[in-house]
Amino acid sequence: MINVLIADSHPIVRLGIKQVLESASGFEIIGDVSSTTELFKALEKVSPDVVMLEMDIPEINGIATLRKIKQEFPNTKVLMYSGQSEDVYALSTIRAGAFGYLSKSADVDYIISAIRKVAEGNMFITNELAQRLAFDEGTQKPRRFFRKLSSREVEVLKLLASGKRNKEVAEGLNLNEKTVSTYKARLMRKLNVDNLVDLLQQAKALELY
């Protein structure tokens, strides 16, 4: 039996995942939570085989939540899922320690196979994503540039793109402002821009808005 904990801010999504897993054999939902506060309280009481974690979970963003889980509950396997672009978030979440990434646009059957694979200690990405990563992106500049970015740089870029100032980015990621400025300079260099406006245009190209 695979014990699953669902972390998603949308009640209808949690219900849908529950129904999908309950219709299959070998799964038990041992909890569902709507925020990171609830998630960590639950993890102190139960030991899921797999946590299904929404990328945009409230309070702390998904990648920061993932890092905290890896620090405090290192044996917990996390399957990230999101409605955001696979091209951007799949790599950053896997780099941060996720066992897999599932797009909310993926077929329902993927949920079952993804959780089973992750529970076994294996990585999971969709076939479509694996194929895209296997081939040269050619002229698809945003994806190629994204390969250069660390998961932390993606977090900083996303917050900047959402209109956050350096101070707010620092507070959101538990950094100091000088470090955020360093990340911003590094992002400009890696994305080959020399001003904030062009940097935000790159964020838009990477579908971070």
C-alpha cells in the first residue's frame, strides 16, 4: 500500500486526486492539506511514501517548500505538480530534490503511474518532457537559457517578474538584499540582458509571469 499526502490549495483538485487514486488499487490517502503550515504539521504526525505537492502552494513557494521538506524530512519523496510550464519548472524542481514533476495538463493515468514510480524511489517525468529534453532546442532560446539557471535563480526571477522589489524577494526567500542583488546581476549575465526591463521580458519568455 502506497501512503499519499496531497498538498494543494484547491479543494476540488484535492478531491479529484483522491478519487483518481481511490479508483486504483494499492493507494491510501493519509492526509490532504491546503497550505505549507498544514503540510509540515501533517508531516510531524504521518510518514507518507509520497507527497504530491502543488507548485503554487500558499505561504511558501513550491521549491522553497520542497527544500524544507528535504531538510526536515529527508526520507520523504516529493512529486511536484503544476499548471505552469514543464520547460521551466520541471528541471528546477528536480534539481531541488523532487523525485518527479507532473503537469496538471497531463493525462489522469499519469498520476497513478507517477506516484507508483516515485514510491519505488525512481524519477518521473512525462514522456513528452523527456523527449523535449533529449533533443537540441535549436532556436528555442528561452529553454536553452533556462538550462543555465539554478533553481534558486528561477525563484528570484519569478518573484522579480511578479513585481516584487529586492527587499520583498529577500524576505520571501529568507535572503539578504545584497544576495538578491547578486542574483539579479547573475541573472542578467546568464540571460544576456543589461537592464531590469529586458530581464523581465526574458521572464515573460520563460512563462514566469
